[in-house]
Amino acid sequence: MAVKVRIPAPLQSLTGGAAEVEAQGRTVREVIEDLERKYHGIKARLCDDAGELRRFVNIYVNDQDIRFQQGLDTELKDNDEVSIIPAIAGGN
Amino acid sequence: MLLDGWGEEGQRKLENAHVAVVGAGGLGCPIDLYLAAAGVGKLTIIDADVVEETNLNRQVLHWSSDIGKPKVQSAVEKLTKFNSQVKFVPIHGRLTEETVDEWLRDADVIVDALDNFPTRLILNRYAVETRKPLVHGAIYGWEGRATTILPFETACLACIFEEGPPPGVFPVVGTTPGLIAMVQATEVLKLLLGVGQPLFNRYLIYDGLTMTFHTVKLRRRPNCPVCGKSN
């Protein structure tokens, strides 16, 4: 499946400044692996050593939080939009 | 004001309202200014910092002549000249578990204009415990976020994020907090007037580089340590 992935500001240094990239995968987990192949280092920012999503990172497929679906095993369809949304703290 | 839901009665609601804005920096300054302009009756403004030169690209109530002054003092000096009808309560100090109730007890709406996650969580917990609406905003570089939390009705901050981001220094583009501040001030006015659809269970994400806004849906987490079923 080809999906569109929204890259948040804190991770755009890994995608050459791109706020949106294309990736392939049948599940969110596979999309993260595909992103890692293209943008080395991104997986470690999203996942812990056990391969699970870090607790300050959320991922949405279209506008739905994958924690309320099948987590990283949430299945994807062509043209789905995957949004990576880590906590950010600035405001000052 | 010739707008549905505003009028004289709406203006009275604003005059009778007490809003607490926590943080007098990039988000807080424009929020304070526009809430004072709208005629909110009482504004409590909380911040522990003093004005530094690096603040001046975005913290628009602080000017070069204010460097070294407490931010709340600098802000209230300008705001009083701007609208002397508003009662301003400046509090120069750090919001903690010990001070939060004393400082926010009388507020009708709380605004999160902070710059760090641990204090945001104190504010979130307090808002949930006291069932006060909390208008959240955060920024990173060209990106901004906002949502409006109505305790036990919508997702709270701890429902959204199970943990804060690793500590670090966050880059700021001056206009990003300005824009998110306008979203937050708009949300406060809607809550006080009882009009429109606030950002309940919606997380607004603004990207200044692509100039796009999108929202994702938020849900309460049943096992949320702050507003979950066991609380």
C-alpha cells in the first residue's frame, strides 16, 4: 500500500525538511520500517528498543488514533494518511 | 458587538469572567492582549521568568526596555494602559502542585500557555480535578497545536500523551505562537460566550511551512491516570 505520511516538525531534519513523504506498507509497523530505510534514524525516534511506539508519540491513520485500533498492526489502505504526532512542549 | 451570541448580554458574560493564563511568553502575550481587548473582566497572569533579549521576537508585550523585569510586571504595565477596565492579577512565580489551587481556584477558564510538559501536566490534573475548561496550545518551530479540554467530557492532556517529550530546547518561529495564541483566545471567548464548536476532542495541527491546518480526533483513554474510570 502506498500511503502519505505527515512528518512533524521535530522529525523533519531526518526527511530533508519534508513535511510529507510517501511510504509503503500493509500496516503502520511496515510503514515505519519503510521510513527507516529511506530516512535512517527515524525508527529510533518513534519506537523503543522493543519496537513499540514511544509513549510520547502518537500515530493517526486518517484522523483516528491507532491506540484505539490495532496499534502498530493497524492495517492500511492505498492513499491513507498517516500522521505522526509526538508531544511537543514549546510555547514560550 | 453585532454578532449572534455576543451582544450586550455576551459582553456582560465576558465582563463577569475570570480567565487564568499560565505563561506570559510567546503564547501568553497575544492571548492576554486579545482577551483584554475583548473585555474579559479579570485576567490572572502567571509566569516565573524575567524578560530576556531572546524573547523579543515573539513575546510582544515585552519590549527591549523591559529586559530584566518579571514578565508578568512587563505584561501588566502594557495591558493596563491598553484596557484599564480589566482587573489584572499578575503572579510572579512557578506554578506547582503546592501553588496551583491558591492561584487558579477562582478562574472560570484556564489557558495553558506554558513552555514545558511537567507543568502542563500539573495544570491538566488540576483542571480535571476542579472540572475547569483548559485551553491547550503548544509549538515547535513552524508547527503549532491546540485543543480544548472539558474535563470528563473530552480527552485530557494525559489521554492524548502518555508521557512528555524528552527535555530539550525547542526552536521557535515568532509567528507560530502568535497564531496558536489567536486560536486559544478564540476558544476562550467561545467557551465564555457559549457559542460555536470548541476544539473538543479535536487536536488542531498547524504547519506554517506548508501553511496547512488539520485536525485528528481525540478520545478519552479509559485507563487515563488523570481522568480515567478509576478516578
